[in-house]
Amino acid sequence: MRRVFLFVFVVMMTVCSIPLEIIAELEGGRWIHHERQTPQYDITGIFPSEKNKIWVSTDKTFHEFDGMYWKKIVYDDQSLRDHTPFYCDDDGRFYFVEGGALLVLENGVITSYKDEKLYYPIIADKGDQGILYMGLYDILSGGIYSFDGQKVSKIHEGRARSVAVDNTGKLWVTLRDPESGNMSLLSMKNDTWTTHDDEIASIFAKDDYELTVQIAPDGAVWVNNLGKYGVLKNGEWIFGNGGTGPMYLTFDSTGTIWGYRNKKLYMLNTSGIWEISKNMDVGLLNRQNFLTEDKDGTVWTFDSYHVYSHADTGWVEVKNNLDLASDTVTCMLYNNGYLYCGHGLRNVEVADRKNHGISVWDGITWKNYNKADDNYLYNIYILKKSPDDEIVAHTDHGLKIFNGKAWAAIDTLKALDVSDFIWDENGVMWVASYYGLLEYKYPNVDFIVHPQEIYDRKIFYNMNYDPEGILYMQTNYGSIVSYYEDREDVWMSHESNSIYSTDIAIDDAGTIWCSRQNFLSEWDIYKGWVDRAELNYGRMVEIDETGRIWASGLGTTGYLEDDEWHLIPELAQTASDKLAFDGVGRYTLNAFNLDTDSDPVERKQFTGIYEYVPDTVNIESSTKPEPFITAMNYPNPFNPSTTINFTLPSEDYVTVAVYNVNGQKVSTLLSEKMQAGNNNVTWDSLTDSGVRSASGIYFYRIEAGNYIKSGKMLLIR
């Protein structure tokens, strides 16, 4: 017990003993950055892709969807961060506005044009000869602008509500006059402007500011005024009143007319009346890009961070459980070769939590769950392995236990106020909570509560046992406390020089290590805290099975080994507060950045995880499978059957399965060893239970060894 008393009574002092910093040299291997590929931030636009895929833009990235997998494409240029494109042309060029300049992204190269000052909101359409026409509704700089690939020019004054180019190359705009404030419908051909107000007088007045114009695929000009509309086709106007309806329109290849306004997606029915097709959760920033159609005729839209495709039964959410469930990874654990990642944030409003559950990585494919075996796994705050080699997870719905086959609830531990838990050498589970230190031993039905005494109202976390069986914890104020059940004076406090501590770990020799603001520090019973490595707002300290002392701050993640500090250059842009290791050389750290001087303890932007994989471990990222399998199906579209042909370069065990647009398995077609060369299997559009599948989009997925190939199929009844 002497060490405990010395800990309390020795005068606290800091002695600098920082080793030389060197580059980390782990055993041969590589770091893999796992990020969520599916959109997780608010979607701002949806576009067709020239590769028969769809593009989705968020406030920070593009996401490409091939029907089964998402692929995230981050802007290389910092000037495009936090911006969404306002237009995408048929050649795959994306157009942005930044600092008043027009930015064009083409084949990864960004070109800036500063001839005119451009501001949001902005709308656009492309005419003949490749000219892009842009309309600005800004009070000061509103107007119609043209871009010929070389220069931006202003061609008309006014506040533009919409722009559209018809099949003859004529430009149509709806515009508020800068002097009178009246709205007008104008067209321009050969640099000559014509007013059409008198032609559409029956559906609007000059003070109707929601007038828009769009062009249908058949070349008809549609003028829309919140439900009332006029159609110019073959030189004749036809007018209708669809009731309360949209502001912006778009058209699919089947002739269906879609509209959007005020968080509502509309569809014009056969009677000429606007019907609400879907209610949106949030309003859309770029209202022109509220809907798109791929080359197979599938219509897509979005709502907040969900993407939907339209089927016979209506809008179907495109779910993807073959992906990291969220970049917000707050706990991790290796078990039997699998990596488990939990997603959930404490101390935030319920509405702000990610609610993405748990992700499991088998080395080939990510799978994620919100519910498993009738147990809800929405927010995961803690993942730990019990003495019985079971996984215990603290969730929104209490503590859950996983025995390797199924999840179950620990019925007596329902409290949501759990902040940490640990097992002692006798297998007793100790739980830190707002109610004190709780003792639980299966199959007890109640907790044994050990009051916190003077530490009441403090939250305990980061629980560690030392070799003498003393339990050390931290409080939410950064101080360290110890608890020893067999001592009469059980509670002891160990301050850290008034420096905020964020994590502690205890090695096999009983030495206490602590991340203390800007240092990794070791407790010396004679000297007090000794700083061993510099950290930038230290977050984490963890000791692996080899005895390495890992620690992390923003841009300062590394480990201490043999009194040398090893910095990991691959993690130079991130910080971590969780480390998992599996005993065979694999390490995983969560990653986040944007710590600030004013609030260094706040994690603001998570960027997934970094996993270190030794060369002796065969791990391949599922987001980039090697395309060694060639495959196609014929006929496509089909009814009622189609044959999937595929070629293998060598003999292998093959599975072929069919999935719907939600990522749910519909039918397993093949699961056996196949010869090299050409192979095929037929799907008769029946599910595994023998039910006929409905019309819609389906995907085949071929797996052979570590490799995957997928394709899209269209069933038409």
C-alpha cells in the first residue's frame, strides 16, 4: 500500500524528460484509412453520371453510387470544401461558385474564372455550342450570365428565378425587373430578347414572383406558377391549373413530370393535378437538382442524408449495410479476427446523435447493424471484452452482450447513466455511473452501490486496475481517484498539477501513464509527473500487448518504446481517443480533427478509422475490389428470367446472390466451387421462399475468394 500513500503525499512536480522523436517503425505492414462511403452529411444535389451511375453531392464531398456500393470522392482542392455544385453537364463537368468566382471541376482539375462576381443562389442550363447560361437572384448582382468556356459575361439585368434552353437553342428565363420589380417571361435567340408576358397572362400577374420556366424532353416549354402552368408546344400554348403545386420542375423519360417546393416532392397526375409524392424532412439548397434519372430509367431523389429510388410501390430508401455505418467511431474492439466499431456520441441531444449502430469488418466487407437478435444497437458508447471472451456493449437501450453468435440484453443493467465498466480478477463487473460505483456479479438481480462520498456529482470513467488490485478512475473534472475495496479509507484523490487529464493507463509494473493536455506523462513516486512526449491536446493513452505506450493528440499520434517516442506520419492530420489491438499486430485508431484552442476537448469532425495491418495478415479493402471477375446478365431488362454469365481466371468457391435496392438479399443462386473460365447461373425472379419478385431494380453479387463483382438488373412484369 505504500505506493498509494506516496502518490498522495509526494509534492507534485513536473520534470521534463522528453525523448527524441523518431518516425514509427512497426513490423512490416500498412495503414488503411476506412471511411464511410455512403453519404452521411446533408445531401445538397443529385446528378446523373456518364457511367450509368448517380452522383450525390454533400457539403463536403461527392458520392458515386453504382447500384450496390457507394464510393466517396473528396475534393482535392481546398477551395471546394463546404460547397455544393450548382450544375453538372453531360460531360461530367461540375460548376461551383466560390468568393464570387466561377469554378469548373473537370477530370480532377479546377479552373477559376473571375470575370464577373457570382453569388448563390444560382441556377443554370447549357445551350448549343456549349454555352452555359446562369441566373442569379441576388439583389445587387442578379441577372443572366453566359459562360463560353473562356469568359463569364453578363447578358441581362434583373433577378433571375429560372433559366432553361429549349431544343432549338433558344434561352428562356423568368426575371424580376430591377427597376419596377415586376416578373417577366423572356426568351433570347441570336442575342435578341423577346417578352412573352401577354402570352401567359392567364396564369400569372407581374407581381407573381414564383414564376419558373423549364424544358421537357420533347422540347415543350413549361411555364409554372405554383400549380398553374402553361405549355408551349408546336407554337401553341395550352394552360392548366393543377391546384397548389411546385415551383421547380423536372421530367423523366417516361413523360412523368415532377416538381419541388417547400419540402414537398410533387407528381403531375393524368388529370393534370399536382399530387404530393413525398414529404421531405429538410428544404433543399439547390432546388434545380432535386431529382435525377439514370440511363436505365430509374428516378432518384434525396431527403436530408437519405437517397430514394422510385419503384412500383413508390419511393424506396436506398439502404446500404455493406459500409462503415458512420465516420463517427467512438469505440472499437477486436474479437476473433473481427473488428467491431461503435458509433454514438455522449452529451449531445438525442436528435444530434448519429444513430448508426455498430459496424463489423471481417477484412473483406463492412456490415452494419441498428438491430441484431431483437436487440437495438443504435448508439454504441462502450465496447469491451469480458473475462468469458464475450463482447459487452453499452447502448441507448442498456448493456448488451454478444457471445459470438447472438446478442442479448443484460436485464439487470438498464441504466443509461453508465460511463464505464471493468472486471476485476474475480470476474466481478464494476460499473461507473452517475449513481456511484456499482458492483455487479452474475446472476445477481441488483447492483451493490458504493457511494462516491466527497466525489458526489462527479462522473467516473477511464477505469483501470493496477497489479495490486487498486481501481483507478478519472472524473469529468480531469482529476484521478482510486478505490480499494479492502481498505477502510477507500476513496483517494490524485490531482494532476491542475492540468486537465484526458486518459490514464497502468502498465504491468503498476506505473500510471496519463495524457495531460500537451504531454504524455509518467507518474514517478519521487518526482511526480514526468513528461515523456509532447502531444497537441492529448486525447488518449493505451498500452498494447507488447508494452508500447500509445498516445495521441492532434497530429501527434505515436507510441513510446524503449524510451523512444515514435511518431506515425500517416496520422499527421488527425487525433484519436480510442485504440484497439488484436494481439497479432493489427491496430486501429479512430480519427477526427478540427480541435480548437477555445474548446480543445470537443471532437468536431470524425474521419473514420485508421487500421494498421501487418504484411502477414491478408486484409483487402472491400471498397476497392480487384476487378478480376467479368460478368453480365442477358436479357436486361428481363421477364421473368435472366442468365448471369461470369468468367473466372482460376478455380474458386463462388457465391452468387441477388439483392434489392435496400441491400436485402432476395435469392441465393449459387454457392459452390466453380471451374476457371466461363460460367453462368439463371435467376427466375423468385425469392428464396418461392415468391415472385416485383418489378424493379435488382443487383447480382458474385463473390470468389476475396474478390467481388456486381451488376444491375431490371425486372419488368
